[in-house]
Amino acid sequence: MRANEEMKVKQGTQAQTNPAVDRFINKATSWKEEFEKMREIALDCHLTEELKWGKPCYTLDGSIIFIIGGFKEHCGLLFFKGALMKDEKGILHKPGENSNAGRRTEFTSLSEIARNASTLKAYIGEAIEIEKSGAKPPPRSKELEIPAELQDKFEAKPAFKKAFYALTPGRQRAYILFFSSAKQSATRVTRIEKYVKQILAGKGMMDE
């Protein structure tokens, strides 16, 4: 009987919490209550809770469904395949101009998140079904141009070039967008140098 009781407690009504996410929330200097509420909603959807790229991350069989994050002006959920979601409530936004698949919610208060709790659960449910279906976002319409400074680095250091093109397409794209976004050539060079070791180690910008 005791074993059965322990199993019931472990199953509970929510997914298991991750101590790393506990620490993330406890250390938060802004959006702490909002993070706690979004986490509560996320755990009700029975996904695996992890900490990736320094953010609470919720996965299904190893595939990322969404992460929780905060910015200066807002906080919210970033759905990795949000572009495939219906967004009937019109609450999803592109994280950036060059975003292809990801879409995020933008909340500015705890009360706003609480009002949208049922909607968020429905959206998470939809995102889970999309992942289970194996659906993928449409391919990007154009290739990004390699900045001259990065091309120079490739020519100067062949091992760096080999490591860069061994990265996943998504990681390559993230680096190119970041390097290219700098207006000054000197800044682009500085950014590239900063991530040489990371790229040689086979890691993306957000990998630990």
C-alpha cells in the first residue's frame, strides 16, 4: 500500500518540478511572480521541465515545445513551432524580423497571465499536438549572406570554417544574424572573435 501511495504522490496532478528551475525563479530579480504563474500553467500540461540556455524549458520526448523567458518590457512563453499554431486569440508575436518558426506571447503583469491561463493551456495543448504530428515549419525563403568579416575568418582559420559548417543550420543562422546585425565592421569582428571557441566546440550561441 505504501508503494502505491508513493506512486500516486509522484504522479500527482502536475509534472515533476526541476530543481534547476527552482533556482532560476528564486534568483529572478524581475518577473518572479509571473514566472511562477507561467510555470504553474506549464506543469499542468505534463511536459518535462528542464533548464536550457538559462531558461525554464518544457519538452516532450526530448523535443522542445516552449520556453519561459523575461525581457525588460515583457515576459512570456516562446513556442518553438508557433508559426504552425492557429493563434485564434491573436496573442503570438514574432521574436524578431528574421524569425521563422518561433512565436512568443508578451505579458506585462501577473494578472494578465492569470486571465489568459485557460488560453495558454489550450495553446500548449495545440503545440503538443503539432509536435506529435511531426509537422515542420516551412523552409526559409532565402539564404543569409555571409558577412565579409566571417568569410575572412574562414579563410584565415580552416578549422574554424569546418566547425562552423558542422553546426546545425539553425545554429549557423543564429550566428550569421548576430554577426551581420552589427553596423560597424569592427563590431562584427569583435563578435566573431568572441564566439570562436564556442563554435570550435560545436556549440550554438545559447548553448552552455
